[in-house]
Amino acid sequence: MNSDWEDRVTAAWDSFDDYPEERAGEFRAVIDALVAELPEGSPLGPFERACAWDSTGHSDKAAPLYREALARGLGEVSQYKGRRAKIQLSSSLRNIGQAEEGVKLLTPELDAPSDELDDAVRACLALCLSSLGRDREGLSLVLGALAPHLPRYQRSMANYARALVDPEA
């Protein structure tokens, strides 16, 4: 889509906090109006609608829309938004009791080309793992993601993270 449309979507999201919970429907209507401008079949439409439902507390309504956006090729239109959709879909799946599907969706992202979403992938995957009773694996992911950001102890924390899932490490 053109940069004007993207700018207006960004502005709408920048105003999200102006909509208290009781006005969530108004915010979704703003997003729906922007989506109505898109060409038929655009994967950006279900993605933005999913984000709006998700952000207003409706993971159950968001999950099918994230799936639709990915099925329509969101990752080909925007690799970044495709990755965001996988992260957010996994979170929604966890919220609706389908954490195993979230793990299956996000695990391949651990080997995807690195970007600013790497830590979000690990954090969301850790939550999905924890929901499945796999806390040590989740903690390992979170510590591994945290280690590079520490002013000291990076090597120690990275080693501890590995040892949580591989006692011989």
C-alpha cells in the first residue's frame, strides 16, 4: 500500500491509548475504515483487523484474521509484518488455549533471519512453552534473549540458559 495509507495506520495506532476499554469498538471502526480502502484480497486488511481485535482483548476474533493474513501472503508483502503476525497469532493462540500450535508456529522463527523482533519471538515462545508446562525451555529462551542486553555477565547468563535445556552444556 502507499505511504500515505501506512502513515494513517501508524497515526491510528499512535492514538490507541486515547480509546479506553469502553470505546474499543470505536478504535476498531477506525481500523476498519482504513482497511476498507485496501484492494480486495490484500493481506494487510485481515492483519490490521486482527491487531485491532487482539489489542482490544479479543484473541478469539484475532486468531482467524491473523491466519487469513498469512494465508493471503502477508509475509511476501512485508516480511516484517509477516513475522509480527506469527508472533501475535502465537500469543492469541496461547490466550485461547492452543499454546501447542503457537509453539509450532514460532519455533521455526528461531532460525529466521535476525531482526528487531527476535526477542519478541523468544518471549512469546517462552510464554507458550510455559503454558504447556515446559518452563525450563521457556526460561532458557528468555535468559538467552536477555543475556546480550546485560552490561555484564553475558557469557554466564548465556551458559546458564543453555544448561537449563542441556545439562551437559
